[in-house]
Amino acid sequence: MILGGGLTGISAAMHLTRPWLLVEKNDRLGGHARTDETQGFRFDKTGHWLHLRDDYTKALIARILPDKMTPVARKARIFSSGVLTRFPFQANLHGLPPEIAKECLLGFIQAHEEERASPGRPAPANFEEFCLRHFGPGISRHFMIPYNAKLWGVHPREITAEWCSRFVPRPKLDEVVSGAVGANPPELGYNISFQYPKKGGIETMTRALIKEMGKQGEVALATGLDAIDLTARKIQIGGEWRPYRAVVMTIPLPELLRRVVNLPPEIEQHAARLRCTTLRYLNLATRSRPKADFHWIYVPEEKYPFYRVGIYSNAVPAMAPRGKGSFYVELSDRGERPELATITRQVAEGLAATGALKGPDDVLFAELKDIEYAYVVFDQHYYAAVNAIRPWLEAHDVFPRGRYGFWTYNAMEDCILAGREVAATIEARLAVQDRPIIHA
Ligand SMILES: Cc1cc2nc3c(=O)[nH]c(=O)nc-3n(C[C@H](O)[C@H](O)[C@H](O)COP(=O)(O)OP(=O)(O)OC[C@H]3O[C@@H](n4cnc5c(N)ncnc54)[C@H](O)[C@@H]3O)c2cc1C
């Protein structure tokens, strides 16, 4: 049984050799990796750029999408203090107003000296401390803290430091000094290039993966999980109870736990502490080609209603009709749903300040969207909760995987790999169970 037909579920179905049933509540597979089209403009569920590190996924994508992907050299920028600077902020202070660049650079040097003078200090207690310790007060104040507060919707002091080791580039002192005087190479950090379908948005990749799903399985669309009984090893879908031998569980973890029959109180307590942010964003179409050439920008300042803005059509022109632009705008406000006209005008004014478009008149249309599960919050309860819940589920042959099933921060490639791994894990476990018992 595969619960959820996003990339993790699709990949599990690709790799399982036994019969499977994939249950997806939506009327289309793909989960977060889908693309919508309006008047010839294409929009993912905000930018879904494919970064491949693993040889297996590189070979897979090359095989199933021959000549259909295009490599793109990343153009990521920061917009703050009225200027665009290179990504990552901490390694590219050049171009900032001189007094801000000086504050950031001196702060970094001071933090660097403190780290050298007192090695072996206890690990930072939270993400704010991590930023102050590794980047100093200036970089923390002008970028790390405000940007991450907008992104996560909670203050960085509520987030643990562990999650960021992979995702927050930590430049060395000489790189920071080089970046402050403009001597760094154009792009630094991980993911300096990515792949993207030449046509059709990220869903072109998703569809190619769907074609690889084995014929020994069955897909039930527009079908949600009703309930699961772990003791009786039964699952209820569409009102009907069915037995299961193993479950690839890729739907959001709280959604599953809510449906478990007789959930033990200690798991219930952990479940109540799982936190995830929602994301509100705009699909935005422009009448003219965007003035700026970046693929996306990070916007830390509170005065702008967005924290990240990307231009699909700058990366791949086919994402918009000729001479026009398609944007995604990730909004920081998670409160009451704003009126579309009001938020579109505010966004257009902000985008005009970044140089990305001429002004509100340049907007052809905008669509306001929500993502219910966007970023898992790594707060102080996170590790205790997942370390209790995951093994408990696996003991009942329910294997949580994927970004929301495993309850983590990951990317599309990780999900494809997780689907392969869980298929192998399940095949191995079932092979042991199927072995005949020989009575001596
Ligand atoms: C804003 C944002 C930007 C991102 N950008 C990138 C990027 O640039 N590059 C990148 O590599 N990754 C990116 N990602 C990450 C990427 O989207 C995920 O890693 C990946 O798509 C997750 O796949 P999944 O199958 O684990 O989960 P999902 O895609 O969420 O799939 C889970 C499926 O379960 C279904 N479901 C939910 N509840 C039920 C139920 N009760 N019954 C049945 N089905 C149910 C859902 O409809 C969904 O189809 C981004 C994520 C976000 C949120």
C-alpha cells in the first residue's frame, strides 16, 4: 500500500516489484511537484528546480527525459538596502551600502576570532545562536535573522541549529573577505546549477517518472485515507477496510496519526507537537519581459510582503508566452487571506523596487495560492517526536518516507531516492516473512 502520490510515492511504485496499490487524495499524481497553466503561463508550486547530486538519479533523469531537460547556471540574488547582491549574502557583501558591509564584515571577523579562541564550546542552542556564532551580529541582523523569520514564520530562536548544517553555506574567512571586496566567483555554495524541463514545468519530470511505475500496481485517485488500524494491519480507504502487509507512508505525518485507530497516548503527545508552516504565494504573469535577469531573489527586509521571488521564464523562456514573464512570489504573511487586488498591488510595487518589473500596470494577472504543508519546523520538540514516532510506525510495517511522511526538510531528488530505498527495505522485510518455516 502506498499512501500519497507525490514524488516519494511515485518512486516507491517505480521500484517495487510486488503488487501495490497507490492511494492519492488528489485527482492527479505529483503532490508538490506539479505545474499549473493559465493563459499560456506555467507555474509550479513555487520554483521547483532540480538539483541532482546522486549518480543514480542523474542517470535516471537522463534516461527518462532524453533531451527534455536543460541545464541552467543559477542566478540567485539578495535584495536588501535597495541593492541586489550575490548569493549567499554572507559571502558577498560587496555592493551593500559601505557602512552595512563594514558592520557585517567586522562582525564576521569577530565571530571567527571568538570561535578560534574558544574551540569546543557547547553547540549553539538554536538557529539564532548558530547565526550569531558563525556569521556575527551584522550578517545575522541584516540577513539571517529577518530572512529566516519570514521564511519559517517563527523566530529563528525557536528553531534548532541542527537542520541547517546542510543548507546554510558557511564560507571561510578568506571567502568572506574576497566577497566583501568583490573578488569572489559569481556563484558560491551548493547548487550552483540546476536542471529544469525545457517545456511544461517540473510536472514534465513528474510525468516521465509516472510512466516508469510498474504495471503490477494500481492507482486510486481522488481517494483519501480514512483510517488505519496498526494492530489489525488494516487500512480504510473509500469506506472499505483492506488488509495490508506493508505501507509506504508519504502523506503528512500528522494526517496519518490523526487517522490511527487507538493511537497510544505517548505518540499522541508527540503528534501534538509536530509543527509545519503553511505557505501563501502568488502566481504572477507580466505583460512584458522582466527587466531583471535573476532566477530568484531572497528578500530579508520586513517592509516587503515577500521573502523570495522567482522568475520561471528567466530560467526557461517556455514558461511564459513570448515577450512576457511568469513569476512566483512567496509571501511572508500567514494571517488572514488578503484581498487579491491589494496584495497584488503591494507585491508589484515591491517588485518594481527590485527592478524585476515596471510597476503594477505590468501585471497581467495574479493568482493567490496556499500550500498547507510547506516547511517542517525543527523546534526543540522535533527530534524527540520523530525519534519516537518513526520506529513505532516501522514496527507495524508502516514506513514513513518523503518530505512530509518522514517529516523533514528535503528536495525532489531525496524523495526519488527515498522511494527506491523504501521499496528495497519492504521487499527485504517481506522476503524474510515469506520464507517457509522448516520444522526439524
Ligand atoms: C515552497 C517549496 C519549494 C520547493 N522547491 C524545491 C526545489 O526548488 N527543488 C527541489 O528539489 N525541491 C523543492 N521542494 C521540495 C519538494 O517539493 C519535495 O521534496 C517533494 O515534492 C515532496 O514529495 P513527497 O512525495 O514526499 O510529498 P508530496 O509531494 O507532498 O506528496 C504527498 C502526497 O500525499 C497526498 N495526500 C495527502 N494527504 C492524503 C491522504 N489523507 N490520503 C491520500 N493522499 C494524501 C498529497 O495530495 C500528495 O500528492 C520545495 C518544496 C516547497 C514546499
